[in-house]
Amino acid sequence: MINGKKIFGGVILLFCLLFFSGCGHKDTANLSNTEPTIIQENINEIEQIDFESCKELELLGIVDTYDNANEVAAFFEDQDSLDKLISFNQQLNSQFEVYEIYMQPLQSKLYWNIDDSFLKTYNGVVIKNQEIEIEGKNCFISSLNSLQVNLIAYRYFFDYIGEGRGFSESDFQYKGSGKVPIILGNDYKSYYSIGDSIELNYLQKDFVYEIIGFFEQGLKFKIGNSEHDIDRYLCVPFFSFYGDVLNDNERMFWIRYYQERNSSYIKVDMSDDLREEEIIEVYNLKIQKIVEELKLKYSTMEIIYNISSEIIYEE
């Protein structure tokens, strides 16, 4: 039992925090030398442009600071660990403007015969159709580019729906059964339709997802210096623990789940009177006050990131 928990702990300590930055710019038409009729046509086109298509914020990341697998294994063995993680999440959301954004790949167990561009790459290697036996059944594991978001992160960065509908508040209230709503990147439209169901595995727990919408084509998401092409991503809601009695597997899932939810971002007040490192220290002290009471190990990151999303139209 302990060895299994160490394995899970090792997975948690290998959290991938991907950082993207910057916000692209659109060229504006030079109308000064055009004929009057052309000017009117261009004005009509400009009126249809969404100048708010680029959304960006200065956000400070939060990470756990467990140093090694033994430390994590001990945390998993603590019967109060899940309660502590949930309490931390609740206090974060009550004291800060929290953007929960995580990129944990969902996994397909069926043979993957769609384009490899939808798949997660680790060190240049695509995770595709790895044959394993699960409960006596042969499965073909492929890891899909995916992201999990809370409601505030969805509404700010990802509410660009080209077909179907986006997430509503009720979509973040999972009750332990039924289908989970999912939004697909635009490139998936060649393979799926609104209303289709997809069975995928998330943190070693199977879910049935119902497609409710497709993002607009050209949606990009950035943190720091990297960019993600959401055309080839899946997006699912971060929902809250519904409080049922847990077996060991369920408990393990929810611990890992809240580890990911708590690896979030908080909005900071970029005061002109303080340097960036001083602002970070102010917020880290606030985080430390919470985690010391809960006996958890979390900290802010050492840099404030520009996080943005926008639609980039390709000619």
C-alpha cells in the first residue's frame, strides 16, 4: 500500500507548470489613401472585429513544496490530508481571486487512430497506444492534450465558443455520477459532434464526457514564454468534492485532484510603490499563514507571470 502511494506521490512531484507569455497584435488597415467606397467597406469590416479578443492578466503561481517521495507518501497516509487540501482550496478562493488552470492529460484507453497533433508529448516522445492490461482487459493508452479550469479562469481566458455552448456555473457541480461536460478544440470538429460521448481516464479514474461545444478556431493560450494551441486541446471543468464516502482509490483520486486544483494562480495588485519581489513576498506571507494553520507545504512562485489568451486568425 505504501509503495503505491509513493508512486502517486512521485507523479504529483512531477507537476508540469507550463509558462506562456505575451499577447499577439493584429495589424490594422491603413485607410488614408483608399477611395471613399473602399473606406466604407473597410469600416464595415472593422465594426465586426472584436478588439477584446486578447485577454491578459498578471498572475502569481502557487506550488506545493514537498521535497521528496517519502514526504509525499507520508502526506498521503495522513487521514486528514484530503480535508486539509479542500480547506486550503476554499480559503484560497475566499481570500484571493484564484484562477485554477492545470494541464493534466486525459487518457484514451481505446486505440488512437486520429492525428498525433492531439497527443501529449514528453521529451519529444508522443504517448500513443501503449498496450497494457487493466482488470483483465487490453487497453491502448494515449495521453491527450487537456486542460482543467475553474469558472473564473474559463470565463476570463477560454470563453470563445465557435459552436455549441460554453461552461455554465452548474457544469462545475459534479455529483458523482452522470456525464461530465467537455469542450473540444476546433480541430476536433472533423472527428466529433455536439452531443457525442467520450470515455476518458483522468488521474486513474474513468469518466464519461459529453461534448457541449467547440472553441473558436485559432484560440491560443500563453503563460510566460510558451504558447498552447487550444485547437488541439480538451477542456474540462474543475468541480468540487461531492462528499461521498470514499474507498482508498476514490480518496487517492481526490487528493491528487485537489493537489492540482491548488496549483493555481492568484491575481496580484501590481502596486507602483513596490518592486515585484516585494509584491511576491507580501502574497507569500499570506499563503504561509494559511498553510501553517493547516500543516501543509505550499508557497508562491518567484515570478509574476503574464497569462493571456487570444484568437489568432490565420490568413
